[in-house]
Amino acid sequence: MAYPNIDKPYGYKPVNLIGGQVFAGSTRSYPISYGYNVNLFYGDPVTIQTTSSGSIVAGSIITQASAVSTTNTIVGIFLGCSYTDPSTKQKRFSQYWPSGTLAGDASAFVCDDPDAVFKAVAATAAGTATVASVSALLVGQNVAGTTLTTSGSLVTGDSASGVVAAAANASGGGFRVLGVVPDTQVTTPCVYVSGATTTSLIVSGLTVGQVIPVGTDVYQNVSGQLQHIGSATTAASTVTTTGNTTLTVVASTVTPSASASLVLVQNPEVLVKVNFSAHRYYVA
């Protein structure tokens, strides 16, 4: 079982830069308009409002699965803000921007480096916070983000955004998948029954009530070493009875041996980068 348990998306959190460069926590300050009436949470994508003195507003490009354009690019990820509290008249540093705050000196801290690598949680669909899995088969491909931007927690201040795990988007989506996060993988052993090179893989040994989410990778245990058989689940499955369980998967490229020991690996967290044409700095 993975530790810690990933139970919901938390936005896009910078971990390093491409090429293994260190992310030193550097941010750029952008103004937030007086009384801006949308919540901004830690980990939300933001963009520049050109009609409002260069202030930042909630971004949307990463939530779109269609091809990007100059009207839906982002400038970075919101990482908190500061402003003078209108009630106490004291300077305040906050994890999120409360909608409608009447502060004339509000400043957002934005990770705007186009080379930044972010960690995010995989969700089953664009409009949900249900945790899924990003298959290792999607590394190097594009994925879309969820549509839960500005829907974060007023308690923690964290975003509710993540990436959509179901499929890759060749022409858009805003994100390039760089890798999965092994620290929080959830592994489940089972036994191969039948279904090699087909879209239905039958296994045994799973627990009743267990959920196998979209994007769960299928590995074969070969002399103690894991070998990816070229399959990942394309639909979620819930084990209802003891015995055999049928998984809907990408057709296997490796045929497991009879009575092979299989390992189902869920990747709830993924490493992504904003695509070249999706970042405002890279659009002419």
C-alpha cells in the first residue's frame, strides 16, 4: 500500500525543472485586482488579464482537451498571495485568495518558469475529484487537466485541480506527461487466468470490494522483476465476487505465462510540464 494515501487532487505543485534542475522556490509577483471576485487556490493555473493592468486571473488552458490557442494560455501556477486585510488593516500572507477581498495592494506569487515540472493527481474525469491512475504508457504524451480550477478547499487553501487519466490528447491538453511518481504507487498482486493480446484480461486473487481504477498498469512478475506487459486498464472495475475478475485493458503486447504472477500498479500521482504552446511566454 502506498504512503501517504492520495485521496484527492491538490493542484499542480512544482518539484523541479526539466533536465533535473533544482526548483529553488522562485516566484514572480503579479497584482490581483481590487475586489477580484474569484477564489484562487494554491496550485491553480493563472493567466494575465490584459484589460486590467496586467493583473492575474484564473486560467483555463490546462483544463481544456482541445488544441491550444493564444486566448487560453496560462502564465503559471498560483502559489499563494499577500494583501492588507480590509478588516484588521494588517498585512496578511495567505495560501489562497478569498474572492471579493477589497485590497488594493494584493500580490500573487506565481511559479511562471516554463521549464517547471509539476506533480499532480490523476482523476477519473475532467469534472471529478475521484482519484484514478496515469498509466506509464502515457509518458511522453499529452493529457488534459480537470475542470475543478477555483474549486479548492477554504480550509487548507489547496487547489482541487488535477489531470485526466483516461486517455492521451495528441493535439492539445496543455500538459506533457514526464513520468509517474513511484513513492505513492499502489500495488496489487493477482494471478493471470486468460486474455493475452485482447482487451479483456481475466485475473484471479483480487479482494471483493476492491476498485481497480482507469489507468492501472499491468506488470508480470518475472523472477522477482516487474515486466510491463503493454496493458493498462481503460475502464474502472470493482471486484464483486470471489474468483475470476475481468479487466478492460489496452491489448497486451506480452503474453503472460500460464499461472503467471501479475501485479496491478496504480499511479495516482504524475509529473507533468506545461506544453510549449500552452504557456503564455511561448506564444508569439
